Amino acid sequence: MKKFILCVFALFLTFNVCFADELRLDKEAKYQKQVMQVGFRILNANQIEKRMTFYYINNKDVNAATAMSNKTICLYKGIIPFFDSDDELAAVLSHEIAHALDAHKGLWRRLTMAASSKSYEFKADKKGVDLMVNAGYNPVAMIVVLNKILGEQNWFERPISHPIGSQRLITVYDYIYSKYPEYLVDNEYKNNLYYQNFLLTTKKERALVRQRHSNTVPVSNKK
């Protein structure tokens, strides 16, 4: 019963998560346009027939969210400084679009997402990579932007709804390595400060990924 109440509460939060301060049209309309252009490019390139809308929200939280009830995807003002390219913006929006696609499957799926939120975060990251590639964005940007914004809690400090940041990062890397390895060889992010930090902090995990895929992935990537 307690778990059910928590699921309902989490679902309720998704109904209201995108409401915030009004957009300052004089200064911030450009961000709204950018969010829409990247968002609809992803939808169209992936031939997604389910309707979604995109909003830039004047809220200082470092966050993006999907309102499950109306499939509205909101990007908060506080996350904007973490983007250095449209690829990184596309990474965050693709993750949220993946959530919205699940939400379109009905109330029961939304309840399941609330009950197993961590597993659906991993799922949205992987689906987001697919959406990015199909839309012509570099999926390595998913690693870069997540390395900027994700926290790193100890096992007893884990948030209720999200996995530890390092787990998500290596899972995205593993997925790109197995499905889109060409992006990891001499990629445009190889000298990127934040990607270099990811390489530095995941040496052992990446070695395990390479070992696991040694017989299936034809492209070498020692980094």
C-alpha cells in the first residue's frame, strides 16, 4: 500500500512539474525557439506520430521534465548554461521524449514508470541515444551533458527516482559502444574537457565494456 501511495504521489508530481514562472519574452524567447526547433527535429526525424510540445521554463532549477498527463516537455532555465551545443540540448530533449513515448502508452504505463523510475531512466537514456542518431546528432553528447549535470550519491543516499550518475554514464557509453561504435573513434568530443573527465573516471568500467563486446564490436576504441 505504501508503494502504491508513493507511485500515485510521483505521478501527481508529473502532472504539475512544468508549471513555473512566466517566460520573459524580451530576453528569453530565443531559448524557447531553440528548444522547439531541436525538439521537433527529433520528432520528425524519428517519424514520431505522437504529439508532444516543448516549453522553456523560467525556473532556476537545473532540470528538464516531462508532464506525463499532457506529454509536455519542459526545459528549465537553470540547465541552459550546461549546454555548449545543440547536440547536448538534443541529448536532454531526447531523454525526455523517450519518457513521453512511454507516457503515451496509458495510465498503467505511467504508474509502472513511477514504481520503477530508475529502470525507466536507463531506458530513456538508451532510447534517447537512438533518437539523437536518427536526427543527426552526435550521441557522445549524451555522455558529455550527463557528466555535467548528474550527481554522485553513495548507496545509502540514492535519490528515490534516479540512479547514481556514474551508472547512467557507463550505461550510455556501453550502449553507444555496442550499437554505434563509430561515434567513439576519433570523435569530435575526444578533446572535450567534460568527455576527457568521463574517460579519466571510468577506466575500469570501460575496460569491462570493451571486454564484454570484444567478439561483437568490430571497431577498436581504447579510450
